Amino acid sequence: MLLLHPTKQNFDHLDSESAEIMKKTVSFFEGRGKRRLKDDYHQCVWYQDFLDFIKNEKIFATLLTPTKESENKGYRWDTYRNCQFNEILGFYGLGYWYTWQVSILGLGPIWMSDNVEIKKRAAASLESGGIFAFGLSEKEHGADIYSTSMKLISDGKQAYKANGSKYYIGNANQAYLVSTFAKFENNQEYVFFVVDTTHQKYECVQNVVNSQNYVAEYQLDNYPISEKDILSKNDDAWNAALNTVNLGKYNLGWASIGICTHAFYEAINHASNRVLFNQKVSEFTHIKQYFVKAYCKLFAMKLFALRGADYIRTASSKDRRYLLYTPMVKMKVTTQGEEVINLLWDIIAAKGFEKDTFFESACVEIRALPKLEGTVHVNMALILKFMKNYFFKHKKLPVIPTVNGKHSDDFMFNQGPTKGLRKIRFHDYRVVYDSLDLPNVNIFKKQIRLLKMLLIFARPTKKQIKDFDFLLNIGELFTLVVYGQLIIENAHLLKVEDRLIEQIFDFMIDDFSKYALNIYSKGIANRRQRVLCKQMMKRSHQDQERFNYILDRYVTPTNGSYQMHD
């Protein structure tokens, strides 16, 4: 079973020290109980007890300090084990995950810099339980870093005054260091520097959200900055901003997976023990369909996201395939998470509003993840840059295994220039798809071929390219191809049985048909595009015996297997 079961799982896929971290984290949350978690959520209680736990167990220090920045051999930035921690935090509540996530973002520009002294300070702070913040976005400009208005004003003697404000900055109430993005006033070149939240020239103006999290607006008023506070300048600062987001956005998919898994357990427990019209809710035909679809979507989310970690951990300047997969984990996995919650909500109905359920907070928090670290539209614009090379310019590249070894993923802090995305090459996806001869996979292959025909013989016009809603649906079709590819790759590695893969591709075919219909229905679509889109609309191979097997083998056994105690 690939889905997280926090109280039964022994985490033996990890080394003993990492497994102990996961067990202690689970024990912390289970010890608090669901009632305490929900009360704190409703009352917007700052999670100091969680941060004290992190400090006492040195968890952030162990997981977020690259090996070369510490003398402790157990410390490393290991994406494989960080995925597990991401998932556990999402399972118990997005607030706890969020303070971890924004610490990752805040540390990115630090670990990417050449400032040795600040790195030492950051490592020491992690050791003592410190958290971090990422000062990028602004109230008027959002994450449009071209327009950043935070300024460093030089005094002509290698010292500066920082002036300006940042907005929507998690942890900025209590972070040890806030990595802050700005421009030099004299030449408008970019710069990253760190500020201390306890400094008298640092003003934490407000928490801009009604939440357990502290998502701050902060103001710098003639805050003194010297060269020793500067992390990077010019192109290096620009690259640090974007490469940090590349690093951090991957975690959002894992938060979705954790949220959906807990919600799934709660939904099936409720439906299997509620009787309506003399029948258990879980026995209604449409409810069975919802559960199987939700399970398959959730299983696929985890297969894809876990496979993405392998490409992150093996990345190099010569192999940057991860730059397609990380925004997809952010964009595709999080939107799939919304669909899983929608399916489960249709099952449990009004129960999902009750304040003492995990579901009540899950259905709110799941909506946030597609909107953080760039909207779906922003990430889709990025993903579309890879489409031509992915489909038409394959390259022989190493076949990547499961990468679960104990090493620090140092390339993530040496990603280099952010330009040249359209030059990144990929291995031939057709080889992966042709490794399976299954009815639904074969139907999906036909849909892919028709999409390629559209891109060759009916490619979008300049006018259509400017219509982002039209382009978004093209992008959705493309992402489904990549999604299916990595799902198949990981299915082979994890020895997932064919019947489950077939059931996953059942919804993949339906989703492909949906986006093809969206294009077909648009007034801007031309005749040739409409013909091809109509051909893309396929019916999946129906197999009741397979459906019943997935229901009985995978879905039904989750009933009663986990319930968080009050």
C-alpha cells in the first residue's frame, strides 16, 4: 500500500535515523489529538508547541542542512526523506507544513550564496530551532519580481539602507533570518540580503490572513545593510529567486497528498458506517465509483510526485529534466488534490462542514496549494516551454532508478542560470508508454498521437496563443502525457499491478477527453482543430471485474484502518 498510514507504518523504507524522525513527528500529532488540532485551527493559535518539538528534536536542522554546511553526518538535504516529512505534515494540518515550507524558501538563497558567514549563522540557527522566511512578494506587485520596489540605497562606503515593504511573507513574525529580494537604487540591479526580525528597523506590520500561520507584511525603514549581509547580486540574485521557487514548489504537491490521504480515511469511515434507505452509503453504486476514482487519483498523485524526486536527486547541469516535473508536481498534483476532495465531499456531503472533522479544514486548505508559489496559469506558462522538445526532439539520457540513497542533493543549491529552458531535452516518452500493452493505456496512446497531429497540422495561431484560456487547455493535454509517463515509470519500479494502472488510465482518458472538448467548444478553434479534438474524445475500456477488484483490494480495506482519536 503506497498511501501513508501514520500509526501502522514503520517507515522502514528510510534509514533508521530518518525513520525515527517520522515516528516522533507522528507521535507528536497523535498525542495532541484531533480535538486539539481543530481547536487550534479554529482559534488561529500560533503553533509554538510544534516549533518547540522541532527545536528539541533538531528536526529542521537534520532535514534542511546540506551535508557540506554541517559537521553532523546525519544532516543532509535529502529530497526522498523530505517527501515523507512533507506528507506527514500535510496529513495533520497545512499550518504545520507551511512553517516548514517557508523555511525551505528562506534557506534557498542562503544555501545558494557564497556568503560563508551567513551560511554558518543559518546552520547554527537551525541547530537551535530557528525558522526562516522568504521576502520576495510585495503588496502591489505580487511575485512580479521585475517590479520589486524594495530598495538598497548606498552611502558610497559599502554600506546601505534598505527601504520598502514585503507582503504575504510566511514566518516573518519570528524568522531568525528573512532572505529579502530588492534592487539597488542607483543601477536597478537585483540583490538578495538577509534581515533580522528582532532589529529595531524591522517592523512586522500585520498578519494579512486569518489563520494559524503568520503571513506577514513587514516594513524596512532605513534598515542598515553591509556587504556581510548580502547573499547575492545581479544575475546571481535573480537566479537565486527563481531557483529557490523551483526547489520549494515541489513540496506543494506533497502537502496535497497528505491532506487528501487523511480526508480519504475520514470519508470512507463515515460512508461505511452510515445507513441511508436501509443501505450503507458506501454500497451505493455511484459512491463506489467516487471512492475508486478518488483512490486512483490519489495513488497517481503519489506515484508521480515520488518519481519526480528521482529526477531532482540526479539532476545536473547536463540533465535538467526536473524543471518540467517540479512545476507539474506543484500545478498538476495540487489540482488533482482538489478533485479528490471534491469527490470525497460529494460522498460525505454535509458531514464535511462539521467543525470536529478533519475534512472541514481540508476542504479549505486544499484550495490554497494550487495558488501558492505561482498560480496554475503561471506554472502552465512555464511548462509549455518544454512541449516542443518533449514531443519532437528526444535525446538519449540515462534511465533513472529509484534514488533513495543517503546523500545530500547539493545540485539544488547550484542550479546555475535560469535561462535556456527551451533547450532542455527529454528521453523518448514513447518507449515508456510502449512498455505496457493494456487496453486503457493503448487508448491513451491514441489520444497522444492525435494531440501531436494537432501540434503539427493544426498548431495554434498567433491569435490563439494570446488567448491563454485556449492555450491552457493545450497545456492540460500536454501535462497529462507527462503525468502518465512518470506514473508508468514508477509503476514499474514499485511493481504496481496492471489492474491498478488500468484503472488510473480510466480517469486519464476521461480527463484528456474533457480538455479536448474544451478546445473543440471554443469559438476561436478552427475547423481542423475541432476535427482532431473530436477524435481525441475517447471512451475508456470498461471492465466491471477490474473495477470490483480495485474496490475490494484497495479501497474497502481502508475502512476503519485509521481514525485520529480526539
